[in-house]
Amino acid sequence: MVSLNSYLIVGAILFSIGAVGVFTRRNVLIIYMCIELMLNAVNLTFISFSKFLNDMNGHVFVFMIMTVAAAEAAVGLAIIISLFRNKATIYVDDINLSKG
Amino acid sequence: MQLLMFYIFSLGAVLSATLMVTNIKPVTAAMNLIMTMFFLAGLYVLLDAHLIAALQIIVYAGAIMVLFLFVILLLNIHEKEGETARRKVIIQFGSIAIVGSLFIAMAKLSAIDPLMIKAVDPAFGTTKSVGKLLYTDYLLPFEIASFLLLAAIVGAVILAKRRIDDSE
């Protein structure tokens, strides 16, 4: 029987890898993928707590997180397409539209 | 057996996530993220969350990542990476490693109060029980989620259609 802590540690490691990606990468698409990875790590934590507490509500939360992730991906990728059309770049160093 | 599967799935997930973060090409990174999604679906099956495992593969690996790949194909990207100063990367990596080890320590130390554990439900994680919960206790959030998706569709179409300079 795998303990709850093992699952939580896997979730924490995946979340940290996603955070490293968000802070070190310069490609907007890969930053987006890292955000998806962080959401997935949180989902894993929800599911493992749900299993070990015998409580189904965590599954509903994961369902909602998946909905939000899908909406976020659609809108975010539309923003990236619009940005690429106007600025011809997807590197965050070159994007300074709202710089004062 | 369960322990072996847990080690295979979690090692695979962590390995492919690392490959995703360190890869320069967005297509390879997307493929590695799809691998991570599949390994996580395996972990969900180990945790008796069968519906969530199926949704993970259908929604994440099937829909969201295909959207990512379409956008990567649409944008003609020339790779350039690594202009960030080396020292800055080391500082960022170090700080995240510290925070990450805090997370991991918290995950290692956390425990469940045995009083909180309910009786084991034989229908745990099945489509029927999740659906029943969605349509009774969580009916309002469920409907709000459908409105959110509608707003996201309209927003994505409008954002991808117009240009910034002819917005007036």
C-alpha cells in the first residue's frame, strides 16, 4: 500500500518543476505548459487526499480545475496568436506592451 | 505490485516533466508534457479515480495539448533561448529549490486525522458517483462552469480574430 505522503511528495516535485519552468524559460508557450503542469500537480494532491479521506468531493474539484484549465488554454493561446500577429515574437523579453 | 506501479508512474512523470522544462523546442516539450499527463493518469488509476483518469487523457492529452500543438504549428517560431544571464538562472533555481524542498517537507510531514476518515464507499471514484455528486451538491458550480466555457469560446474567437491596431 502506497502511503499518502508518497503521492504528496510526487505532487510537490511536479509543482516545483513547473515553477522552475515558469521562472526560467523565456518562451510563452513553454511557460503555459509549465502552468498546466502545476495545475496537474495540484490535481494529483486533490485526488490523493480524496482517496485517503474517502471523500468524493475532491473529484468534483479536479473536474472544475480541468474546466478552468481548458478555458484558460483556449483564451491564453488566442492571446498568444494575437500577440504573435502584432509583435512577431513569443519571447517574454521582447513583449513590453504595457511598460510605462 | 501497486508499489512497483507507483514507482514507475511517478518516476516517469517526474522524468518527462524535467525533460519538458529543459527542452528548447516547443514541440518536444509538448510531447513530454503529454507523457507526463499519461503517467499522471496512471497514478489516478492507482488512487481509484477512474473517471478522472479517463478525463485526464481525453481532456488534457487529447484536447488541450492538441490545441497547444496546433498553435505551435500555426506560429512559425525560430528558436532562440539562453540569453538569460547564468547567475540569474542559478539564483532563480536555488530559490525555487528552497521553496520546493519546503513543499516536499510539508508533504512528508502531513498526516490525516484518523477521526476524519469516513467509511469506505464501494462506488468510490466511479462515473456514477462523481456524476451524482455533480448533479446534486455541485449543480450550481457545474452550470457556472458551462457558462465559463461559453465565455472562453467567445473570448478566444474575438481575441484571435482582431488586430490591436484596428481596434478603434
